[in-house]
Amino acid sequence: MNTLAPENAELSRRLAAGPEVPAPASALRVVAIGGGTGLSTLLHGLREHVTASGPAAQPGLIADLAAVVCVTDDGGSSGRLRKGFNMLPPGDLRNCMLALSEQEDLLAQVFAHRFRAGESLKGHNFGNLFVAALTEITGDFGHAIQLASKILATRGRIYPVTTANATLVARMDDGSLVRGETNITASPLRIAELMLDPPDAAPLPETLEAIARADLITVGPGSLYTSLITNLLVQGIPAALAGARGVRAFICNLMSEANESLGLTASEHIERIYEHTHAPIFDYALVNTTDFSAETLARYAAEGAAPIVPDFERIEALGVRCIAGDFASEEQVVRHAPGRVTGALLALGRTAPPSRA
């Protein structure tokens, strides 16, 4: 393992203690970009620090939270609704709504419920069907997401990265093209380049405004190509991140993933992202240094996966300052520990961005 530069080792130790509670005026504007379980796990941690509504609410560390979510899924319940209703897939957005919801009771359970019987309903998620109904009523998918978020009393705003009905296209390492997220992830070939069809899919103006105003912007964790890079293919997003005034942090995955990142080190994740953004968009990278149990390593090895190598020197050679720490929770499935990740991020958000070339 490479060693951290002394100044970054000290910063990692300081951030491990988490943020101090700031005065209300210094509460942060935060934008979190991603998809899948990685983003919803992160949002669950950030939610605890968002200023709640109501006259008796206490100020939090986060004044405003916006989640920007990928919308290229074409499998499962989301895929069936996408084909049947010609709408965007709601699954990742629904998971983000639940992660940010204040309604942690029966209503949230209903939104998370997946039907187990019925020829036409089996496999569908109620929250997905609810968003489909709102989309049909309002005629606007983005408006439907905002209405569903209001019903769940989410502590934050949730935006699809684009409202264009875009399809993922991957050029594989043998030169062939594979269309559709499900087909791409099922392919035994490695992804060489990811593209959107249509290539001019545009973001919501609200997303660009949120990025421009943010004090802290995060990308990750999540599947390298189908949860992270897919967001960065939307026109205007890379330029907005490159020109953002706030601190920009990459949250590196814990384990490699079949097809998407097998054999890639932490720095190579960043390099693959930069190959698609054509510009540096990160100031910091949060990289886990937890040692996992032999049982966990064996379980993941059976799937060809392994912990991602934290090659600090190569990360910092890219102009990205590395924050090393214990960011993992080891249970049946390895996940990021929301509290520890959030603590480090909020402390980063209260520092001045490093000088940029």
C-alpha cells in the first residue's frame, strides 16, 4: 500500500473525528450525485444533519440537500414500468426518497413494499407504481418525483439527472457495442467506454443551479459505470462540476464489481471517470482502509471481487487529495458506514477548497 502525504495523513486523522456543530449561518448546501444502494446509503447518513422543518426545528449542519440520481435502469420493476408507460425508471429515485423520508413508519414501509403475488403485480414495488400513477396524472416525471417526496416529507430535494428517455450504450473491450443497462451489466466483456443515446440529454436547470450554489458536492459510492459515470454523461454536468466553487469529493467504492471495476485500483476509478468527463472534477477522495474478515474476503472472492486497493500516491498524482479512514460497515454485505462517511464529508465541506490549477 502507498503512503499518504504527511499533510493529507494529518487531514485524514482530523476528519475522522467528524464535524463540530456549526452556527446556523454556516450550515452547508450539499449535492450528492449517484445511484443504486450507494447513494441511498449516503443519503441516509446525510439526512440526520439536515435542518428539519417546523417552528421548533433545530438548525442542522446541512441547510439544503439535493440528490441527483441516474435514470438509465431498464431491469426489474423499473424496467417494466419504463417499457409499459414510456416513463423514466423510478427505482433509484424511490430508494433516495425513502432514505431521506421523515415518515419512517407504515407509509415508508408501504412505499418500499414489493408485491410477491399476482401475475401483473408480482415483482413490482408500490413506490414505483405510485410514481407511475403521479406521472400519468401530472404528465411530468420530475413533478411526480417532487410530489412523492412531499408526501414522504423528505429532508432534501431529489432530481433525476435528466428527464430525457436515455439509453446506456457501452463499447466493450472487443470493440462491440452493447445497448441497455441490463445487457451491459450481464455482458462477460469489460466496458471500455460508456455513452448515452441520445448524446444530448440535458440536465434539469435546478440541478445545475444546485451544483453552482453548493458548498459540498459528492459523487459516489456506486457502480462505477452504471451508477456514477452515467450521470456524468449528461450534457452540462461535467462542466458544472469543473466550475463549481464548492468542495468536490469522490467516495470510492469498498469492493470491486463484476464487469464494472474488477481489478481497478482507487486511482483507476478516478481515471475512468476523468476519461468520460474530460476534465478534473474532484478535490478529495474518501478511500477506505478497513481490513475485512477472512470470511468476508472469501465470500467476495467467490464472485471474483476484492477490496479496492487504496493507491494513495497515484490518487494524489491526479491532483486529488486522499482522505483515508475506516469508512466500512461489515455485515452480510459490505456497505459504507453512513455516520463515519457523513462525518468526514461534513468536515470537508467546512474547509476551503484546495487551490485548483
